[in-house]
Amino acid sequence: MMRQVFTRDLRLAMRRPGDVISTVGFFLMIATLFPLAIGPDSKMLALMTSSILWIAVLLASLPSFDRLFVDDYHTGFLDRLVISNAALWEYALVRIISHFCIMGLPLIAALPIMALFFAIPLSALPLLALIIAVGLFALTLLGAIAASLTLGARRASLLSAILILPLAFPIVIFGTLASQAVLEGQDYSAHFALLGASCLILLVVSPAATFYALRYAIEER
Amino acid sequence: MTQKTPLFGCQALHACRDEVLLTTAVTADFPSASYTQLRGRNGSGKSTFLRHLAGLLPPSSGHIIIDGKMAKPAEIPQQLSISYLGHDDAMHGDLTGYENFELLTGQSRISLVQSDLYDRPLSTYSAGQRQKLTLHMLDDAHDIWLLDEPSASLDEANLTYLEERIAGYLACGGIVIAATHLPLAQSLITQTITLEPYEARP
């Protein structure tokens, strides 16, 4: 069942590429706003590059988390999962992974364009991509908890953003520090390890928390 | 069907939403090869009652009985295999008929009648075509069919198809519980349960 859900998600993403394109476009737009607002001071921009990157990653990915469960909730697909005795936490994990592949990886693929804007050395890109990938996966795990908690609520997207943002601080802080260290050619391992640790903790907590939230949402439907 | 169909029933079960009782208590057995019709006005709690039976909504008053024991809502799908036809058909408009069928039943498309229609995205279907596809998802191998207004948008040919499916399923010992306000396979009915609105005693 879970493999079918994953293929379905990829298939749907291919059939409506607009979602992905707009997320990537939003990501690039946020990043281009900063030089316009701050001015073309290359020293200042170089100092802020990693912060700008992470703010763009966070803001661009936030609205997409709403899409995690809302379709399956409204079509009644979640009901069918319960009736067919499928493991909801497994479903949650599959949705998180497929969402990361569909929404997260294109953002990372857009990094070379960012590198052009901010004069990031190409040699730093692979490491930067890895750090952002780990951070984005952690954000998606967090997003799943918020998205499942706000299922069926009015103004769910605003509510889930308010739920996610405070919890996302550590991820953004460790991610920014690690990326900054990479850009300056310093040792990034401590910050990266902390980022990885946050991701692993969320990997344990998120499917379980999402399971209970989904179960509750189905009962309240 | 599993080796032996478990005995399924409910005891003093009210349909209830948000802790509010909607109907009077229903105590009933649903033995194998039985066809139960749930009747009642619009909004009388038929769909809610079916959601209780499917284990989707925990009842705040009354119990589901499986093999003589009270079953918690989460245990129902573990002990019984259920085909559920509800208002929401769980299908996705951007997927084709075949893709929806494979996803929801876990069977390959070969088990579905070949038709060009099923290669088109579901968003192009009429309400009746959509409902017809959900009828194909009813599984004779399941213990119970829970049907919520299964015939609302069907034409005469498809209605006959549904009645044949019910007759065939009952013949191999299945349990059918259908909420409907339209006549459906009336000659096969084993019992009729009419849901009356609950009125709290002063």
C-alpha cells in the first residue's frame, strides 16, 4: 500500500507541475528581494548569504506543508486507510518522504542559481546542498505534525505556520551557522552534527505525533 | 472471506456526533448472509451510524460487539475486513479510473472490466460513472459491506448491477448493511432498522 502511495504522489506531482514551479519561484524571489532591500553592498551580502538562504528555505517551504494531508483528508482516503487497517504512521512517513522529494529536492536543485546571485563558490555548493537537505527534511517532519494538527481547522495554513515557526528556530540556527562556516571555509561539523541530531529526534517524534493527530482528525470529520 | 465470519452486532448503540446523541439506541445482530437496511430521514444519523460500525468514529454511548465481546473502535478493522462505500469515495480527480482502482483495492487493473473510460482522469467522470467505479471496488472476499447511499446517482442498468452484486455476496455468506432512502434490492432484505431521532427525557 505504502509503495502505491509514493508512486501516486510522484504521478500527481508530474501531472500538476505548477505546485513545484511556484514553490521554487517563491524561493528565488525571496532571495532576490534581499539585495534589492539592502543595496548592492557585496561585503554586507556576503556576510548575510547563509541567513538569507535559510530564511528563503523556511518561507518557501512553509506554505507547501499544508498540502501534506489535506487532500487525503477531504477525499476520505484517510478513512479508507483506517478501515483497511493500514498503519497510519507508515503512511505519514511515506507522505513526508514523498513531499521532501517533490518539494524539497527542487529547492536544492535551484541552489546553483542562488550561487550565481550571491557569488557562492561552486566548491562550497555540494556541502551547502547537504546541509540544506538535512534541514529541509527536519522542517518537513515538523510540518507534518503541524499539518495533521490543523486538519479541518479554519485558516489552517496560518495556524500551522504559527505552530511550526517557534519549533523551527533550532533548525534554522544550526543550519545557518553550519552554512556560514562552510562559506567561510571553517569547521562546520559541530553545527552540522546538532542539525543532524534535531533531524533524527524529529524522525522519531514526528510519525508518532502525526499518527495521533491524524487519528483524532478522522474521528472529528 | 476469512475462515469463519465473526459474529458482528451492536448493543444499545446511538449515532452520536460531538457527544450529542442523534438517534435512539439500536441493538442488533448482523449474522452472515444477512442484508440490513438502515432507514431514516435526511440527517437522522444513518451515515454517522455506519461510521460507528466501521470504527471511524467512537460512539459515546453503546458498543460494537464482535464474537460476543465488546470491540474498541480501533479493533474493528483489525478483526473484520470491510468494504466501505461512503459519501467521499476517496478517489483523486487527477488520477485515472484504473489508477484510483489499483490504489484503493490493491488489485491490478486486470480485475476491472476493460473500458476506455477508465484511462481518463476521474475529474472528467459524471457522478454516476464515478459511483459505478466505486461499486467495482466492493470486494466479495471481505467480511462486511457498509454502504452509504450506494444507489443515489446510478441509472437503471447500474442499479441492477449493484443488486446482483449484493445478491451474489449474500449467497456466499456476506454481511451487507446499507443506509439508503431509495428502494434497493428490497426482496433480499433480512431486517430493517429505522433510526428515530433521540429526544432527551426531561
